[in-house]
Amino acid sequence: MHPPSPESRVPSPESRPIAFLGGGNMARALISGLLRGGVPSTDLRVAEPRAEARAELAQTFGIVTHADNPSAAHGAALWVLAVKPQILREVCVGLAPLAQSERPVVLSIAAGIRSAQVAQWLGGDIAVVRAMPNTPALLGAGATGLFANAQVAADGRALATRVMQAAGLHCWIEDEAQMDVVTALSGSGPAYFFLLAEALEAAAVAQGLPQDIAHTLAAQTCLGAGRMLVEDGAGAAELRQRVTSPGGTTAAALQAFAAGGFAELVAAALSAATQRGIDLSARAENTP
């Protein structure tokens, strides 16, 4: 008789629950999406140290809440580490004995923290999936990069996929080093679009357009452009060319962007965000 395969040792969400360690906005977004997707509330748990927040989570979602992480994590097939990067090491070290005895799949959404760091803090040889969602996940319209270490079997990937699908689109990354670029692009990316919308609004108001109209038109333009990028099938360059008539108003605006070094500025911004992700990892590694 052959021993059970690694995949068979990772139960499905139907047989064992998913535990969220941290009940903040991203955890709430994922929980809400899972419930909308048909996952029973009895299959979800959350650990949240604040009594008021626990009560609100239980009332809003009808799920079991716990004041401490081990109580929520015990017996769960998947642990979702939904805490800030600055305290992730402390949380993991506190869960290490349980992780070593139960061998769950661990899904971390902490920016900049490597899967090897999470596995080490949990005692070593742990299946870790690293995820980088973004804030549109709160609307089910997120974009998430996922990386699995060598200990994650097929069922573990399926569990992580099921959770992150609740937030929107997801992409699996095979080289973890690329996760810093994912963080810079989609993790931090919504702020770039908000900044552009903010600047467009301010410029339009300065030229006499009422604030409410400027805001409405800028927001809807961002939404419509984003939908075209997703739904049209053409690349960004082709879509830009379609709306740029030679000598027209769009061409004049794009020429002004180019003269100001727009492409170079975006590249510098992405590079800065990527480096900060690398720095966060190093800082977490060196924190006693």
C-alpha cells in the first residue's frame, strides 16, 4: 500500500474551516466574498483581539470569532495571516507549536514578507502561500499576485485560489522575487490612479469646472478606461492610439505628459515601491 500523497493531507474547506488571523479590512473583504461565493459561515473563523471588532464581525458575517490566534487556528485547513507586516513575526512565533503539530497551509497577505521568513517563524517546513491583494478587493474587484513555496501541494493551491478568488482576479507567480514588482504594480497601484484622478479634478476645477462635476467625470473616466483595458482585448498602447487623433486635444495632452517625463516618472515610482518591498523584508528579518 502506498502512503498518502502530500495533496491528500490537505483537506478541503468543506471538511475543515478557514481561519483568518486578523479581522481588518482585507480579512473582511475576503470573508464577505467567500460567503457570497457559497462558503458556509460555519467554515470560517476569525481571530481579533478587540472585543468590539469581534462582536461586529460576528454580527455582520455570522461567523465564529476568537480573541486569540491559536483558538481560531486550531483544526483549520488554511490559516490566512491578515495582520500588519510589522507584527507578523510575533504572530507566527506564537503559532509555531500549533503549526508544527497540525501542518496547515498558511496564506500570508503581508507586504514584503518572504515565504521563507513566514515558514521559518512558524518553525520550518510549512506550506506557505504568499499573496499580494489590493484595496479594490473590498469591492470584489481586486488584483492579486500569488506565490507558493515548495511545500504547497495542489490542494493547498486550490485552497488559496478559492480564498483569493473572492477578492477578484488572481495570478500565480513562479519566481517569488517578482512579488516585489507585483506589490509595486497592483498592490500600491490603486493609489497611483487615485493620484491621477485627484490631479485631473484639481486641474479641471482650476479651469472653471464645478468640483462635483469634475469628480464625477474623472471617476467615471477611470472606471470606463479600466473596463476597456479588461474587456476590449486590445493592449493599452492600441487603446491609447484609438483615442488619439493627430493634432487633436488628446494628442496635445499626451505631448504635455511626454514633455514632463511621464513614462520616466512612472518607472521611477515603480522602482521606488519595489525597493521598499525589499527593504520591508530585510527589516523584518533583522527585527529581534
